[in-house]
Amino acid sequence: RSRFLGLRAPKLFSIVVRGRRAMLCLSSRPWLGYIHQGHFLLTPLSYETLEFAASFSSDQCAEGVVAVAGDALRVFTIERLGETFNETAIPLRYTPRRFVLQPKRKMVIMIESDQGAYTAEEREAAKKECFETAGNGENGNAEQVENGEDDDGNDPLSDEQYGYPKSESGRWVSCIRVLDPRSTQTTCLLELQDNEAAFSICTVNFHDKEHGALLAVGTAKGLQFWPKKSFEAAYIHIYKFKEDGKVLELLHKTQVDGVPLALCQFQGRLLAGVGSVLRLYDLGKKRLLRKCENKLFPNSITSIHTYRDRIYVGDMQESFHYCKYRRDENQLYIFADDTVPRWLTAAQHVDFDTVAGADKFGNIYFVRLPQDVSDEIEEDPTGGKIKWEQGKLNGAPNKVEEIVQFHVGDVVSCLQRASLIPGGGECVIYGTVMGSVGAMLPFTSRDDVDFFSHLEMHLRQEFPPLCGRDHMAYRSAYFPVKDVIDGDLCEQFPTLPMDMQRKIADELDRTPGEILKKLEEIRNKII
């Protein structure tokens, strides 16, 4: 077994963790090798680069580590064994919706919004009024409340304990927060007024370099979903960064005729999904200037990704549409769409012809434009093929192919292409509504595909679910599973009895140790 630890030559030190011997590996970052619940784990530590280390024990610190970091001597303890990620909880004012990174300082700019809620100032005023009423003897003993002699601590009406007070459904509260991820401090907080809520956000560099990188935020005022979707007004706010990206200043706001659920930078301009219209804006002195638009999308645009002159648009109910922008004509053309109408919840651009998406029924899928169609589109010098070719039943002239399909079982809320370890390959990370995080890792060799396909087949037969549900039927709940190996099922191999492990290994012409090594290698490619 081998593991890439960093750019420096690794140094190994023996320490004691939870009364058992463990191994501390020091490279560009420190790693801890230990046995947890019968498994050997090699996990990076959330600490700075160390040079030397040794075990340390005292009355105040029974199992500590003393280490040299630069010109400092550090003493620390290792806690929370078995956790894959290091988590830091940051309390927010409202429900976070989306965030982007400020290009230079890597500050996190986040939009938060809630429906049927009160602003933080209104909640504090109502709480203060409640305490004053209690002080007049109308609602309990005020001295007990003020002195904190209450079962719930200093705040007897804690929102975290009892939930936030509810308002009428047509009322929205929202804010824009600039957060420093290194210190977890909020450097700027802008509260949106007049029942306005933010729904989309992106950073954009316009052709006019006067202001540098700007922030675009799409908002809607008085949005209602029942009995009929309606809104009073919708805007696109443009903010400029000040004080090295720590503070936002409003440049101007532009009223639009639909809710802007998606924003994206494109060739020095701003692409906006305004309702069912894809629109291209440029920066003006007092407002955004409309340059061109395409009104042929069926419902609401919820996601926009770009690569070179291609635009990948996700529709709320009709999956993906592939578009192309022709600068000489200043026109946006739709040249391909999906054959299956899917209700999109998340989208991620993968490569020039491929897009990954997730629908609200718990499916993750990848669609790809056929290679011959892609070549025709790129080799069309006049653009006449895109302009005059018509599809059937109001569809696009070309269709994308589904290459991957998998039922996760939970609504996927986000997709992101990333590499979680230095030197590792990219994979598609997804997060779900219930709080789980998963990864879709592409295989690089045909041998791995054959091995894990046969391992999954044997585990389906030898390790059925507790409730008797067929595994393949579950993973194919809405569409047949296609070209995906269930890693969660393969990870159950170490929990099987030894005789069952030997039986499966013999049928695969392997030993149980070789299968465990294969599983560990795949896991190490992700985390």
C-alpha cells in the first residue's frame, strides 16, 4: 500500500493515541495512522506543517504530542478519531442559499434568505418587548429571567432552542454576507430591505476594467408560490469590492421582468437566467445594458455554466440545454437538449461535451453530446446549420445521450467537481438535503471496472439488504442504473464473515487481502 503524503520527504514517529500505538507521518502536512473500529486509517490532521514530533504525557495532558513547527514548540492532543473531515460551525442569520469566492482574497460571499420569517432586528425587538412585559408582572418573574435563573440558561427564549418565530408566507428576509474563512469572521453584512430576497450570485469581470471584479446578485421582491407564483419586482444588484474584498458597495441595481435564478460570467459580460429567458448584459453607468436574449426555454432557468463559446443551461423542469453564442451575429442559439424532462436540483459542468445533473427524485446523471454532433457544431464556419436547423415538437435539433445514471435515494442539493487530496484526481462531490456527502470517482482502467462490477454482483447476491429490497431495483428506482458501481455496497465486504469473504475472493481469483487493498486504494483516491 502506498499513499501520497506531500511534497516533502516523510518522517515517521511513534505516538500513543487512546492507549494504543499510532504512527505520526510528517510531510507537507501531518498525517496520523491509527486503528479505529478494526480498520487502519491514515488521516490528515488539521494542523500546520510540523518538522519533528514525539509523545508527551503530563498531569494536565495524558496523551499529548510535542512537536517542532518552525521556531516554535507546540504541545497538542488528538481528538475526534474516526472523522473524515474537520468541521467548523459558523452561525448564520438566515438559511444559506449559495456562495461564491472573491477572486483575489478568497473571501466567501454568501446569500441567505428565509420565507415567512422576521429580520434579526425585529426578533430582538419582540424579545425585548416580551421581557418588558414580564417585568410588569404580566408574564412571569422578570428578575429570574434577567438573572439567568432559568432552565434554558441566560436566554430563556433562545431561537436555537425553540425555533424562529413565523410570519406570513409572503414575507421574505435576506442578507448578503462576506465571510473570512481563515478567521471565520464576518467582515460585511448587508440586509436586504422591502421584502426582497436573494436567489443567485456570481462574480463577474466586465470588459470595462474600471471597477475590476464585481459581484452580481439576483433578487426578487414579494415572491409568492401559492396559489399562483407571483412577484412584485425583480432586480440584479451590482456591487463592487472595497478594502481588499472585505466590504461591498452597491454600484447600481437593474429591474428585470423575471426572477433571476441563475447568473454567470461570460466573455466579459453577464449571463442571466431571467425566468424562462436567457439574457446577456453588459455594464452601464447607471444600470445593466441588455445585449441579446433567447426566449425559447420552456420553464425557469436555474443553472448556467459556460466553457469557451458554449453555454450549458439547466431548466427547472426540462433538464439541460446546450447553447452557442455567435459574436458576429450577437445571437444565442440552442443546438441540443435532453430527451428526458428532469426536475433539476443541481448541475455541474464536467467537460466540453458533458454535464452532470441531479433531479428532485434523488437521481444523479451525466449527459454527453455525441462526438459527431459536437464536431459538426464546431466545424460549421457560417453558423447556418445552427441557425436554420429545426427540431421536432419544439425541441432542439440534436439530443444529448445519457451516459451515467444512479439513484442516490436523497435529494441532491449541490454538485461540485473537486480534488480533496493533493495530487489526487478530480471527482464529482455531491451533498444531499439530509446532510450526507458523497463522491463519484471515474475509473481510469478497464481492469478496475471489471473487478468492481463482479464484486458488486457477488455482494448483491451474498449481502442482501435487511428489509429484503432488491439492491438493483433500488438503485434503478426511476431509471435503470447505468455505468455506476455502488461503492457503499462494496464497502460492506470487510463486514462479511471470513468464510464468505474467502468464497467471494475465490470466485474473483483473488485473496481477501487483495480485495481489501483494492477498496482502500479507491478510497484513498478520494479522501
